[in-house]
Amino acid sequence: MKIAAILLVTSLLASPVAAQAPTPRTILFVGNSFTQGAHSAVRNWRASSVTDLNRAGYGGVPALFKAFTEQAGLNYAVSLETQGGKSLGFHYDERRALFDKPWDVVVLQEFSTLNRERPGDPTATVRDTRRLAELFQRRNPKVEIDLMATWSRADLTYKPGSRWSGKAIAAMAVDLHAASEAVCRATPSVQQVLPVGTAWTRAFETGVADPNPYDGIAFGKLGLWAYDHYHGSVPGYYLEALVVFGAVTGIDPTTLGKDERAADELGLSDQQAVALQKVASDELASRRGGRCQVSQGRNLLRK
């Protein structure tokens, strides 16, 4: 009897079904505080669900992405390599040994003004994106590389002394997105620009979020910035993660629905979660088509 049981267990372990464990799709996030979820509860949220290559204990936007994929029935192994206040060039020059390995997907997030000394200038971003792309393609020629375009900073719009001072709140996000598109066109291995900043603008224009935190947050609207009017708040980072999720997976963010668990854990109401999901979905849908636009290679968001 014991011998028969041993033979049965051995047979099951040796069978093709038992031996074939699902292989997760790997994704790496390279960025700074906007990827970390700095100055919000997102930063350390579910840090154990992702791999922080710097061992800083951050969950951030990558952990939100991981949660969304799990709820969608997808299998992703999520890693991040981040450093607040740094450019993509810093990650290549100082940290590349940490991520010089094969990845299926890489999401790159540049400094919030692209260039600290020359805000809005994409020259260095082109150079550094190319260097990173070449590194990743050497390890996996089929890697998908995506470039994130971030949001307008209220502190650089409503306060004097900035290139964007006195302009409409949408202006900075428009400039950053255009610059990111230029980087994408100059770097054939970059597949798409993730329109996070213009999704924030859509949230302002549709009344989901308040566009000016300096005069208070209007009743019934969300504040997308943290207390410094620079970094994101929980809703701001939640919207960022929704855009990344929809663009990378091709799944419509609205399919997450009112019972999406991360929103509940982070203090967003069902109505707020659904409103932000719709903003992300609409922004992604509006940018279909074109090599350097969202959904390149994915004609439709999957419902």
C-alpha cells in the first residue's frame, strides 16, 4: 500500500501537468518619487507584493499595478528601481547593475520637468532612454519599453518663477506629453507613451478632480496632488496606476469596477474609484493609433 502511494505521488510529480507552473510576465518600473508614490499612503502600500531592487520597502504605483493585474486574473512579477528626484540618466549611470537582466516589460518615468536646468527639454531624456533601451534589448530583444508622461505640477503653474507660471493647468502636461512623444519617435524600441499627465488633465476637465489646490478643494471633487502641490495624492497615484495598467495589459480599467480592492484599502469610495477608472479608460481610448501612442500593437482595450 505504501509502495503504491509513493508510486502515485512520483507519477504526479513527473507528469507534464504537475511540472508546468504558469510563468509570470515580468515588468520593471524605473523612476523616481512619482513611481514610488511619495508623500502618500501609496508609497509603502503592499510593498511585500513587489520586489524593490533597492530594498527600500516601497510598494507605490507598481504595487497598485500588481493588485489590478491580480484582480484581472493576470500573472505579473513586478519589480521597481526608484530614487526620488533623479533622472533616467542617474538610473543608467548608477543603478543599472540592479536591473541588467531580461524583462518582458519596462516602464520608464523621467524627472518631472525632464531636465532640471532646462525644464521641458527632452535632449537628455532621448539620450538616456536610448541607453536604457539598448541595455534592455540586449537581454531580451522582444522587451516592451514604455515611457510615462507625467502631470502638471500645481507649484510650477500657480506660483511665479517657472516656465509654466500663469499658464493653464493643462499646459505642463501637454508639453511633457509632446516631449515624451518626441523621445518615443527618436527611440524606435520605445513602443508607447503612457498618458498619465493628460489623464490628470481629463480628470480636471470632467469635474472629477479640482485643478487648483491653492484655493481649496471644491466639494465633491478629488485632490490629485499631495500637500506639496507637486507629488501625487492617493487619488493621483491611483489614476497613474490605472493608466499604466490599461496601457500595458490592454484591459479597460473600468472592468475593475466599484469593488476594486486597492481603492477600498487606500480610502477611496466606490464612486471615486469608478470615476477615476472612467477617466483612465477615456484617456487611453482617445489615444489609440500611432506608433508612439497608447495601444500601439493593441487596437482596442479589452472589456
